[in-house]
Amino acid sequence: MSSVERAYYVTTPIYYINGNPHVGHVYTTIVADALARTARTFRPAFFLTGTDEHGQKVANAAAAAGMSPQVWTDELVPRWQELFKLYHCSYDDFIRTTQARHVEKVQRVFEQLHARGDVYLGKYEGWYCVHEETFWLESKLVDGRCPTCGREVQWISEDDWFFRLSAYRERLIEHYQRNPTWVQPRSVYNEMMALLRDGLEDLSISRATFDWGVPIPRHGGVIYVWLDALLNYITAIGWSEDDALFNTYWPASTQLIGKDIARFHAIIWPAILWALGEAAPDLIFAHGWITVEGQKMSKSVGNVADPFALAQRFGADSVRYFLLREAAFGSDFSYSEEKISARYTSDLANDLGNLLQRTLAMVQRYFGGTIPAAPAESDLEHRFGGLAVKVRAELLELRFRDALESIWDLVATLNRRIDERKPWVLQKEGRRDELGSLLYDCCEGLRRLAILLHPVMPERTAEMWRQLGKPGLIDEDWSTSFAGWGRIAAGTRVSPGSSLFPKIA
Ligand code: ME8
């Protein structure tokens, strides 16, 4: 099978469980969900998310709350799962790094690396940033602080296991040269290439003086939290030669991350995979930040938005729409409730919600609530016949804003058509055929809109579908559901209901 037809596997970072989730965390998970839902319409797809539960950062958060790390993570995980459900994130699996299925496989990885001579025992003497869970060379510090987050670093001196990362430098450079789009966006690719050209140090992959992690069998100490965490992407799908899930889905199609963790995913991760005899993922996409007044939204800055409250105010699907529509995926973009509110009012309530409401109201008023006969031919088919293929490609290329703009072309066209042809005048003048054709086209257009928007707004489009009289399956294969104008059957009884996007208090 070519990689185009291959089963689709999408992952998010696994989130540190050192506090409550914020909008940044739900953002990456929503993006993964939109991709998984798109892929599922035409091929097998698997969507993985989860929580990163080991390490000093989580242990410190638990200690500050007066709890053992296990009790702390057990209490917090349901909150994250509840949030992802609230946002309709249809993950196929949620991995926790404290689960036995993961721990056992991480230990197996260590054994394998050890057996192959890819690890050796050495002395780590250097700096460590707990917030980033990262070892730093003295030369990389900025004013003696962590170059990523600016926090204080700790001096560490312990006997650790080292992974021969430096031995993979040539292969990494070659991989980058041969696959110029495997790390996106281009700015991150260039940044990684510069790091590789700078030279690679071997990586300490254990901690000897700290115990909240995966124990290293026979030797003692625990696995470094980043190695433990990265492995989730393969342990969750059963990493082993004879596991059907693993064979179907590895290598991953799209691994989504924020740009702060690109080095781990685009340099360390492929090297570890190669050491295990596995292939590197097809694509690492490092997206930008949601910012508030120019600063990255983060718990430590204290500028986080509560995603539970946002869903309550705007509805989860409207927040999903905003996050995918607001900026080209990859770049930073600024967030505010005013911006969500503006999009909600213009795009969702005035454009889409109003189109559904007035179309169904007129089907009700002029045709007794059943969809009138289809026109023999519709010019809309010429113009929008290729829309599904276009939108699918845009979504899978992570061009969410472009996809939504393409879809809104159809929304705007249908609204304009109603405004220009004035169905109330057609009715008054007895031009019933023209009136029927116009309303039929609007219903068929709305059917297509519901299908295309389903990956972005799964719940609101299900409601559109219900009001349209449930014409078939909303998530059927897009190409078949788009074959020819006229798939919504004349005579279907519509059931207009409450407004899709009601006024917000
Ligand atoms: O880094 N804007 O976990 P983490 C956009 N456990 N996305 C944001 C964001 C923002 N302001 N803030 C957070 C870790 N994110 C590790 C990952 S993976 C093997 C281990 C998103 O809890 C973004 O996806 O710090 C970022 O990479 C992730 O949350 C970081 O989550």
C-alpha cells in the first residue's frame, strides 16, 4: 500500500499531569481529533492521547499537594479525560505512563538498547531544569538559567545510563535531507538542522537519585522521563513484531507537538526508533503558541484560559471552530474571548446558523416541511462538486484555516442565493418550481456542509443533520456522499429545531 492509502495514526504529546489542563492542551487534542475524524471517513485511523505521569515535575506537584504521585495522578487524570470528552475528542486510546502495559515495554526497550550496546554507563555532571525535564550543557545556559523557560537549573552529579545519540547524527542529517517535509513547519526543520550541524551529545536516559519513574531492571535507577514519555507512541499500540495494531499503525502518520518539544521529537525520537529497528514517523508537526497579550499561554505565566468555562459559554464546537479557523496552523496566534465571540457571531450564528434556520423555516412554510423536488441540474454541482476532495486534502495537510475558508465559500454562496432570489417573492408570484429548486439546493448544500464540517464541529453538525431529517450517515465516505447533486431525497421531512448558535449572554 502506498503511504496515501495506509492506515492513519495521529498522536498528541502526552501532557504533564502537574495541574489542570488549559486551552493550549485541548488545542493540540482538538487538532488531532479533526485529523482522525477526517481520515476515518476513508481509511482506518487511530488517535492516541494521554498523560505523562513520571518525573520530577509531577512528583514535586504531588508533594506540594501533600499526596503520593500515584494518588495525585489518579485523581487528576479523570479531569483531563472529562475535558477531552467535553470537546468531543474521539481518541481511540488514552495512555498513562504509569500503566503496566507501558512500564513493561519501556523496560523491554532499555533491555534491547543495552543488549545492542546502544547504552553505556557514565557519569552525568551538569545542569538540569525540572520544569523542562531537560539536561543542559553549561554552554547552553542563558545567564545561568534554563534557555527554554528561564528558570533556575539544578546541578546534578550521578552515575547514569547514556544513549549513544551522537552515533545517529549522520543518519539524522541524511534523513532530513531526503525527507525535507518530515518536520514541519519549515522554520522548525531549519532549527533542527542547525542543531544537528552543531553536533550531538550522547543523552543521559536514567536518573539515579530520584525514583518516580520506570525502574530499570537489574541495574537500579529509573528511566529518564523523556525517554519514558516518547515511548508511549509505540507502547500504546502494542510495540512488538507480532502485534496487529502496531503493524497496522506504525510508523505514525502525523505526530502533533508544540514547538518547545521539537528537539525531543525530531532528533531524539527517530534515533531511539532506529536503535530499536523501527521506522521514524512520517511527519512531526510542531505548531505555534496560543498567546495572550503576546505571551505564551501557560500555567506558570498565569494567563491560562479555563477550557471548561469556555465550552460552557460558547459551546465546545464553537471553540473548536475558533481554534482551527483563527490562524494558519503552525503559527502563533493570540487568543481572547472577544475574538471567539466575534467569530461566533459572524461565521457561526450569522452565516451558518442562519442559513440552516431560514432554509428549514421556508421548507416548513412553503412545502409543509418536506424537501421539494430536485432541479434537473444545478450549477452548484459544477462549482462545488470538487469541494469534498479539496477540503479533505486541506485538512490532511493541516491547512485547517484554508479548509474552513473553502467550506465558507459554499455557506456564503447559499446565503447570497437566498438574498438575491428572494423566495418570498417567488412564492408570491407563484413561481413554485423556482422556489422548490432554490430550497432543494439549499438543503443539499446544507447536507454537504454538515458532512464537511463534521470533523471540526462533530456535535453541532450532528444537530444540523437531525434538523435536515437525517439523510443517510453523516460520516460516510465523502467521495460517495458527494457523488452527484441530489443525494438528499425529495420528500425528506425536516425537523427544524432550536438555533444552532444561539445568542450569547
Ligand atoms: O511537554 N499553545 O507536556 P506539557 C499551544 N509531557 N499549545 C500549547 C500551549 C499553548 N500556549 N501550551 C501547551 C510536555 N500546549 C511533555 C510531552 S510527549 C512524549 C511529552 C500544548 O504538559 C502543546 O502541544 O508541557 C505542547 O507541546 C503541549 O501542550 C505541552 O504539554
